[in-house]
Amino acid sequence: MDGFVRHQIEGASVDIEVIPTAPHGFAARFRIFCDATDEPDWHAVHVTNGVFDTAQEAEEAAKSVALVRILSHGERGH
């Protein structure tokens, strides 16, 4: 197990891992999987911008950024 937790967002699988930051706070990283036609960079690990006070805030930020990427991917017709 690599620490990522899987979520389903708009039909895509989004793996999110919340990580503590020094000296305090949390960030999150995520990767997106849709299907065999995915762009290669989708499987790269993306990191949320900024540090959040709670792990839940970091996780919600990752979900939000992932959702934007998923929706913009669909608009391009891929």
C-alpha cells in the first residue's frame, strides 16, 4: 500500500494521499486514472498548491483540483 486513498470523481479514479508538511499543516498529492486512452501525464503525481491547516482541507483541495482536470479533459473530447 502506498498511502493513497481511491475516490471516484466524475467516472474517474482519483488516488489522493494527504501528507504532513513542516513545520505544520498538510498538503495532498493525487493521480488520476480514467481509461486506456488517458494522457500519460494524468498518471503522474500532482501536488496541491499551498499548505492547509487540516488533513481534510488538503484532501478537499486535491479533489477540487482533480475535478477541474477531469472536466477540462472531457471538454477537449479525449
